[in-house]
Amino acid sequence: MLNNQIFEFLQHTFADSRGIIFNYFDGPEADLSALDIGIRTHLKNSEQLYDLIRPILRSLKFGEITIVKDPLLMTSITFRSDPDNNSFYSIGPFRSLPYEENDYAKIQINNNFTLTASEDFKYLLKDVPCNIMRIEALAIAKNILYFLHQITDPTVHDYNLEQINSGNFPIIPLEDINARAKIAEEMYSHEEKLLKYITEGNEEKAFSEAKFFRDSDMDHRITNRLLSHRSLLFSTNTLFRKAAQITGIHPIYLDEISQSFAQKLALCTTHQQLNNTYDEMLVDYCALCRTHATRQYSPNMCKIINYISLNLSEEISLNSIAEAVNFSPSYISRKFKEEVGKSLSTYITEQRMILAKSLLEKTGLSIKEISLYIGIPDWNYFTKLFKKAFGITPTEYKKTL
């Protein structure tokens, strides 16, 4: 049997690295709610439901492994921890894929849930770890048996309880389920506001909504597991990208920012690093929407603006734009002033200064290198333009960073 220190180390390692739940039980007659992360405790006569699996647990033989798929379509792996008593370990519950509508329907039929009860039960099933393969959990069990008792080829038994009708055990009208529904409603309301502020480029209000989630701990999807935290932020990155896409930002910028944050999230090893990256996402997506949104413009103007954005490193002129987008120079000049409210040359200079400021913040490029990168070979002239735009020279701004 593992000592407490090693057991806790493995338990936390499995949870943080893969979201795998690892538990120890004194025996089949112990409280079994951890076997399904307490999901059945929300049902009337829950002990009768746990009694369905107790005969299997009583029949566990030392040195063997038992895999159980239960009526809630979750899988657990159990095996005796000691040859001299009935204590055992469990790995799970888990699923290889998230629940889908046909799974919920099957659970409703197999467990005689009402339609309302089935909808409520979906909240509980969302907490079941997914994307964990059976072979992966089985390998962990085999490795533990080998580490503890040098058992190299344990017998594996499979039990499928999926078709067992567990009787009519309706969901208890617990206050926490109703409260959870209200929490979900409030959470999605604030999430909608957050996405709206991002599309507007309103960094201050976006951070205010993000602060709401942190301070109130409203988002039940965030757990203390590093894997869950990172997975949520991967989804958030996608959500922010889709929100920014609505503003008409060119796909090349959306792909660039999304890929950048996906790589950053993959390298995070602590919750603090993940939180810092989330803050960066808020700042950068707001900035992107402020500087590259085009939904307020006509389709022809979007072509012109996108061409400018993608070619700031090159020499841009009215004629080069006209040739690229196949519009006449006079049309471009007139329409640009009409829709954007400023001259073409003023807009190009503004975009170059915004890009230069971003490069100063995020790269180690020198002033001369940045000047060349944004299409201004004369770095002294670039310095004058930057100071006119921001009231400070590039060198002075770099020192403030």
C-alpha cells in the first residue's frame, strides 16, 4: 500500500497533469461518493445506487483490475491496494469523449429521469473529466500494482452496468442545483458583456468584467486543477478570437494572435502564469479590435484598410493601393476621407505609430530596426512622428517599459 505522502503526490500529479481522479477507499462498505465525484448524492435513495457496485467491489481480488462502466456512462478502474484487507484504489470516473445529446437521452431512459430532472442532471455530468482514454487509466493502475507488488501482468475484468435500470430515483430538489442554475445565468450574462467590451476595444470595462469572475468565483468551470484552468483559457482564447472576428478583422491577424496565446498557454506551469496570460489576452484582443476592426466600413473600404494593415512594412502610396485593390486613386482618396474621417496619409502614419508602439512593448528590436520594420527608413523622422503621436520619443518610451 502507498504511504500517505506518496499517495497524495500521485493524486495531485494525476489531477494537475491530466485531470485524472485517483482515490483510496477503506473497503466496499465505505462512503463511495468519491467514485462518481458525488454525482449520485443529488439523487433520492443514492445509497441504493451505490449498492449496485458494492458486490463488484466485494469481489475484487488482489492483483487483479476491474473496469466498470456504469448507468451514467462513466468509467472507473478499481483494484485492491493490499492483499490483507479489502481496501482499494479507484481511478476515475472519466470519459474518453464529452457527453453528447444522445448520451443524455440514454441516461434519461436507463435511469427513468423525467425530462426536467435530466436537464438538471446535465449540470452535474459536466464535472466528469473527459478526453481520458481507457488504456491510459489502465496503464496507471498496472504501473501502481507493479510499483507496489511487482505484479507484471494483472488480470483485467470488465463490467458494463450501462443497461441496468437503477429504478426511479428522481433528483432531490436541492437548493444548490437551483442556485447553480442562477449562477450559470449570471455568469453567461457577464460573459456576454465581456465579449461586447472586447469587440469595442474597451479595455477598462473588459477588465471590470474579468474581475467580476475572479472576485465572485462565479465560473464553476474553473477548478483548482492546472489542467482544467489551462483548458478553460484555451476555450477563452477561441471565444475572444470569434468575438474579434465579428468586427471584421482580417483573418491573418486573428490567426496570429490566437496561435500566439495558444503557445503561451501551453508553456504555463502555474496558475499565476495562466492568470497573467489571461490578462495579456484581454489587453491584446481589445487593442486588436481598436486598431483593426473594419465592420463599420463598406466592403470596398475594408479591402483598402486591410491592404494598408498588411503592408505597413512596405512603401505605401495612393497609386500602389489603387493597383492592389483595383480602384481608381481618386475614388480611394475621396471614399477614404468620407468613411474614415481622415486623409489616407494621416491614417497610414497613425497605424505605423501604433505598430511601432506595440513592437517597443513586445520585442527587443532597436529603434532603427523598428523604424525600418514599419516602412520608415529615416529613424530620425520616425522619432519625430512617434513623439508627435504619443508625446514622448521611442527611446524615452522604451525606458518606461
